[in-house]
Amino acid sequence: MTTDLHGVPTMIVSPEGPPFTGEADVTDLIGDAFGTGAELVVLPADRLPAEFFSLRTGIAGAIAQKFVNYHIRLAVVGDITEHVERSTALRDFVVETNRGRQLWFVPTLADLQTRLAAGAHGARPADGLAARPADGPEDSADRG
């Protein structure tokens, strides 16, 4: 489904369905976005495999790079608190990507709409978890 969110043609992916696990899934998703004229894809966090949230697998980087290559923005929408609390590397990745325009992690569609309404570099997503300091020692095993 494609809709206009604050002037941005957006394809909202259904929360129902299998996870996007491989490059072919992402390529198909990008093809669908091109077909609808979407500039932003909203992907529910629940549609991503657990491995996406372990940066050492390279899945998050590969998916992000694919969207960058095709000049389509990606918003991962959903509660990723559990993943962020387990990995300082992921927390840092979320903080960094949320500073830019290409990839955002937001807890709800309403938070995404607020961010879009504020402009590309306006408000930070109101997730409260990405910018929180680590509660324990750094998870060096997940760096990389």
C-alpha cells in the first residue's frame, strides 16, 4: 500500500507475512517501491529476522546498503528495545542511522509521522531507547 505521509510517497509494508530474510526479498521490496513511486518504505520490525538485529551477521548493513543504492529511504517501525538492550553495537547503529535521512528506527507509525512533519533533519524519533546510555559493560562480542 502506498500513501502520502507529510508529502513523502510512502509504501507501508503489512505487518503480516513472512520475514524479509534475504537479498532477494529486499530486492523485491525495492522493486515494489519503485513500481508505486514510493520514496520511503515502512517496514515493521517484526518482519525482520532476529539475525538482522545482530550486526555481526551483516544482514542489517546489507539491507541498509541496498536501500541506499536505490535512493529509497527505509523506516523500521516497532519496538526493538529488547534487541538494543542486548547489544551496544546495535544501539550505536540505531543512534547513528536516526541522525540521518536514509534509515530510521521508530517505535510507532505515529512517531514516524511526527518526524516527517518536522522535516528530514528536524525532530529525532521519540523512541527514548536509542539514545539511552548502556546499562552495563559494553558488549564487545557484538562489535564488528
